[in-house]
Amino acid sequence: MDAERAAELALSLGAEYAEVRLERLIKTEISGSDEINVSARSTGGFGVRVLAKGSWGFASVTSEDDLEWAVRKALKLARVGEGSVKLAEIKPVRDRVGSGMRVKPSDVPLEEKVEAVRALVDDLPDASRRVVKYSDFSGFKRLVTSEGTEIEWELGAISFEADLAVSSDGRSAWLFSLTGSVERGFEAVEVMRERVLTEIRGQLECFLHGERPKLRDVPVLLSPHFAGMIAHEALGHLAEADELPNTPLAEKLGESIAPEFVSLSDGNVEDGHGNDRYDDEGVPVRKAEILKNGVFNEPLVDRERAFLLGVEPNGRARAESYAFEPMVRMRNTYFEPGDWTFEELLEEVELGYYLVSAGPGQTGLDSSFTVGVMEGYVIRNGEIAEPIFGATASGRALDALPGIRGLGRELDFENSYCGKGQVVRVSMGGPHILFERGIRVM
């Protein structure tokens, strides 16, 4: 039984809607420190989701031979209870989405990948522990729905990660950098390598020479990567429609929550880790203007939530793989740029902090955040001064938004991952942003 017949079977057995997702990938992982470890594996299977009696049912299998069982199991699960799910209408799509990679991971000899890992390990600063992890995958996925949608994607991704454990003068720290791409292939290895090294060296500078922060309630200038963390973790999750009812934004659609010059978007961007032409329900991905001129303008939705809210679907149904149901997720979340230069933003700060990269932390659906500062500096008289170490930045994003003084002209993004029961690739970023108040560094 193939995907088309599986969707037809679901309808014949009483489903109101059915979708079948097929995925086949070959993955390579290389870990390098004193030794090099290499693994490669093939993964794939079918995910079947059906809507029956207003409820969802989902089952996944690894073999086409079990596809009929998956259809019947998904229908049985959907019929356990009676629900009220309805889907926003979309036009059926028939398309094939190719890869933009110039040098695909599958075309690169394993020896060349291993050498890239060895070279990055050798170029990292000395540390008690140095580990570089490389991963890539190549393959395809396919979506077939009972409404007539048939989409096939050519898939590819590549990533580098560096972990260092350092100690000096009785204190220790963990340094970390991660970057990757779904649009650039092995041709981007040198760019990725330099990005990792730059981030690690900046963090090491703060570890070796930084002092604990002593200032309180001063202006804070955020780098694009640090601003992106606020955009994604403290604000973006609040706008995901499945989370929205439990957040402070629930009753604020159409209300002003930030200065008029502040906008927050989610969509496809250059080399975005969350880029795609369609989501996992076959909905075209379009730019979502979460905040537009300071107003909460648009939530992120799948077809189910789009119907509930009476809005158009915007392509935010995403699944980690065939083995998971699609759910509402961000893609590339960022503050829109302003018209300030970096130098002009610095000149506004007589005494404050410049935060470059964020580490581990906690966020809440009330928009609160507490996050470690991996790299940060004091600003004195409009100039970047001494580094800081052992700092945390905290605040409540909705309270901090009114304190934004200016936004830079240039956009930059961090390509990373987001876990929300499932792990998906995302980017987060923006311009440099100056907060006059609302973020405390301690």
C-alpha cells in the first residue's frame, strides 16, 4: 500500500480528513576530540494522521507493509472520544521543493568531513575538554492528503557544534557554539568554522578576564543573537496559537504592547534554519507579522487554530519527523531592523552593558526570562570596555518592550534548535537593540 491508497482507505473507513507523510534520510554524525568517532544510519517511515468525529488520531510505522495497520490504528485512536476540530480551508498543492545546496552532504567523501572536524578541533583554544560534533543528513520527505495535496521535498542539512570545558584561577566554565544550515551545504564549512571560532574566542575572553557585574538598572545593548533569544524564547512562544490561551497575549490581539517603531516577525530569511516553502500540512509558508508597529498583530497558527481564531493559515504546522504529529512552531523569529547605526546606539549609553551571546536559562509563558551571559561587556562613555563573567540577564519581555530606545540597521541570525516536545530547526535574530530599562544584569 502506498501513501495515496492509505489516504483513500482512511476516507473509505469514515475519516473526514487524512494525511500521510513519508520520510527517508541518511544521517552522518562525527564527534572529534582526542579521537574521532563516526556513525551513519538510515532512518525513515510513514506518519498517518486522520480526523474523525472531530478528533485527531495519529500512528507511525517504519515500513510500507504496516501502512494499512497505521491507518486503522489512527482511526481507532481518533474515535476514542468525540471532538470539535475543524480545519481552515486551503487550496490543494502539487509541487516539488528542491535543495538550494551547491555541495550536498551526500556528495562529500567521509574523509573530507572527518578532516573538517579535525581541523576545527585543532583550531580551538586549549581546554581541559574540547569536543567538536558534526552532523548532516540527506534525503526526502513527501506529503499526501485526502484533499489532493502532494508535495515532495529534497532534504539536506549540515551543522557544527563545539563544546569546551575551561578552568583558570579556581573558576571554571563551559563554552559552547552551534551553527548549521538547511540551505547551504559543504560549501559553507569555512564560514561555519569561523563563526564557531569567533564565538568561542569571545566567550573565552570573558571567562579569562571578566569580572562579575556590579552595575544595577542600567541600559542594556543587545547583539542580534541576544535580541533573537528574547524574540524567540520570551515572545515568540507566546504567539504560538496552541500556547496563546495561557499567555498574557491571549486578550491583546490588536492592542499596542510596544513602541510604534518595534516590529517582530517570523518567516523565511536568508539562510534561515527554519526556512521552507510549505509546512507539514501543505500550507504555503508566509511571513507572519507578530508585532506590527508595536501592535500584537498576528499569532502563529496551524489549520486547526486558524479556523478557531478566524484567521488565514500562515504555515506554522511543523513535525520533527514522520514519527511525530505536526504542531504549531516558529521558524525564523526576529525583530525588524530600525535606522540606527551600531555606533549611534553605543553613543547613547554613558554607563551600561553590551550583551553578545546568551547561554542556558529559563523562560516562562508570562514572557519572563533568566539567561546566562556567555559573552558580555561594560559600556563606558559610549565605548565597549571591560568584559564581564558569571552574569545573568533577567526580565519580563512584555515589560521591557516599552523600554526600547533604538534598533540597529543590520540583521543577523543564530541558526539553532527549539525543543517543545519535538526538536525542530529555527533561527532567531534581529538587529542590535538598545533597552533603556527592563533588563537587569546581575
